[in-house]
Amino acid sequence: MADHVLVTGGLGYIGSIVCEQLLDAGYQVTAYDNLLYGGPQQGLYHLCADPAFDFIRADVRDESSLRSAVRSADIIIHLAAIVGAPACQRDPILATSVNLDASRLLARLSSRQQLLIYPNTNSGYGSTSGDTPCTEDSPMRPISLYGQTKVEAEHVLLERANTIAFRLATVFGVSPRLRLDLLVNHFVYAAVKDGYLVLFEKDFKRNFVHIRDVGDCFLHAIQHADRMVGRAFNLGLDAANISKEELALKVQQHVPNFYIHYAPIGQDPDKRNYIVSNERLRQAGFEARRSLDDGIRELIKGYRMQGLQPYRNAA
């Protein structure tokens, strides 16, 4: 019988892609999600006909529901989180309870025989000069509550046996639960829908990774866990250690009428300015392969499918 994978946050931006990739690879998959963001656009209805797929509507802070779900799993991918500095700042109590307290609960309820994969954010590296690549041995200096809760949760889960942590670069690409607040997704949306972008902190650098490379990496970790457990790995695309201005100009190559206006107004609450080395992950046998150009082309097609958005003019 195929290994059973429990994906918390399974109907989220990354989870909805990961569930599909796991099923394609022959795993039994249960998506666990409280449908916080709701709406039909968040569904994985196209997976419901697959007998290897199941769904549990529950909160990761609900000990009874989580215990029951964990009991039947061989592998756990813990994606459930309040994601992003603004969302965490809006409700700090919710962010701490979901991002950190639920991770502590999961560490307590799961056994050391169960492989646990935890995606952190590489925004935990905070603000650097942007000149020297951050490695997994670089100090974690998270600035926002989001970064702080994710970094502390990584520490909690790595203390448990049989855990692999990934420090994700800024993810991009189309998903059933599409996020527009991620930098590549946002810039392409602005180019396609608005035709212009007001760009601040243009020289701040970031690393990026395609959403399907994230899923492929999780599969690689499951299949090569013996050489990866107990460690954290940066997960990004080496060719995509670039500044915000370089990213905007790359989008402009695909949308020539895209107007970029530079302004000193605006500030990233996480002060993210860093480049990242993905060498440790490469040594473990995995390398991201989907380019920014691949993602931009994909996003342009996806945004062309969107109808009139709420509170927007038809233009």
C-alpha cells in the first residue's frame, strides 16, 4: 500500500499544488485545512474522483482532530500557517497560535517514525547587505512576527527526530488558490491588469522559486529522507538571486507596455534584502529548474483567464 501523506494547509497556495503532485507520484494524500479563506476558488474538486485523495476540514490547533489525522499518516507536510508579515500583524494572537503553537502541538502528537517536512521562509535571514549569500549556517534574524514565528517553529520541529526543514525563497507561479501578494505574482498582475507599477526599495534583493519546484523538492525529500533528516535547506533558484528592479525589468520583457515608476515611498515590513546559497540542497541531490521566464509566461496566461475582479473597473 502507498505511503499516506497528511498535508496541513492542503488547500492553500502551495498545498493545492503539492497534493496534486503527490497523487501523481502514487502517494495516498489527505489534505487538512480549515478553509480560512473559503470560496470555490480554493477547492481541489478535480482531485475528488481519485480514491487516493481525502479531505479533512479542521483547524491545526484542534488537538482532537489533528491527533486523529496524524495517527493514520506515514509522512506529514506541515504547510498550515498565517503567511506574510501584514497578515500576521493584523492578528498577532492568531498568527502565533497557528504558526508556532500548532507546530508545537504537531511535534507532540507525531511519532519519530513519521517523517515531517516543514517549510520555513528565508525571510528569516532578515536584512543583509545583499552581497554575500546566506547559507543555512548564517544567523537567522527575523524582523516581523511572521518571520519570528516561522523561525521558532523550525527550531521546535528540528528538535524532534525525523524532520526536514526547507527555507523557501519567495514562491511564484499559478495555483488553484492563487496569491497576488507574492512579488513575482504581484509584478506580473500589475503588468497585465494595471499596466504600471510603483516600485520602492528597487535595489533590495530576493531569491525566488517556482511553486512546482517546491513540490518536486518535497517529493525528493520523501524519497531521500535518510540523507536529509535533521537539517534545514535553503530552497530557491540560483539564477533568481535578483533585485526588485531586475525582476520588474524581466516582467517588462514579456509585457512591453508595462510602465515602471520608481518612488521612495513604501517599505517592506520584513526588510528583506538578501541573496541565498542553495548549495546544501544541490549536494543533497535536488536543484530547482523552472525559470522566472517560465513562471511569468504561466502567470500571464493565468491572469488572462480571470474575469472582472470585485471593486475594479472593466478596463
